[in-house]
Amino acid sequence: MKKYDLPQPYSQLSKNQRREVRLQYVEQQKGKCWFCGHDLDAEAPEEIKSKPIDWRAFPPGFLNNPVHLQHDHITDMTEGAVHAYCNAISWQYKEQYEVMAIARRTIEELKRIKEKKPIKRKKATKPKTNQLGLDF
């Protein structure tokens, strides 16, 4: 299996590449879900599965594969391997997920600083401003 430089741009990966990247994340994460931290070999924990989910918002067969490749819908970059239910929760509860994602990225950055590893960042873009010159 090819080793990828993670993260990868999700939309540019073929179905086979997504599978390979997902498996690489599973290995890198030592078999733990990126979202909840529980074993990917087991079902998502009850505190995840007990949350109400509007399944009409998801494509048919969404739960067919129990482990999904999570990606940030704003940056398009892959983030990790997650339980299918955890993926659904991240869609359904987007605002809470974004807070958790920011916290996880902060923790990862702090770990890299502690280990003195370089931080991979996307190239910054100039913020958009309105007619009053205020950022938005």
C-alpha cells in the first residue's frame, strides 16, 4: 500500500486512494476513532449512537462501511478515520463538531511543538473585507 503525506485533499482522491488513506489513518491512529477516541473495530460508543440523527440528510448506504475517512468540508483536507456514526454526528451537529475540530487541531499543534515537528499549514489567503474595510 502506498504511503501518503497526510493530510490529503479529499476531493482529489480516487475511491481507491480514499480507502488507502483511510487505512493509513487507522494505522496512524492505532485503531482509534479520530472523533470519539474509541476502537474502530468496535461500534461507536453509546453516547454517540444515542444522539438523534436525521438520516434523510445522508445518502443511501451511508452506514454500509463502518469506518469513514473524515475530511474538513471547508479546507477539503482529510483529518482521520472515524466510525460511520461519528461521521454522521459531525455532519448533524456541525457547530459542536467545529469546536471539537479546533480543539483537536490545537492539541495536535501543541504535541508537534513539544516533539519539535514542523506544522503543515495551508497557504494563508488575504481576508475578504466589506466596503467599510471590516473583515468578514
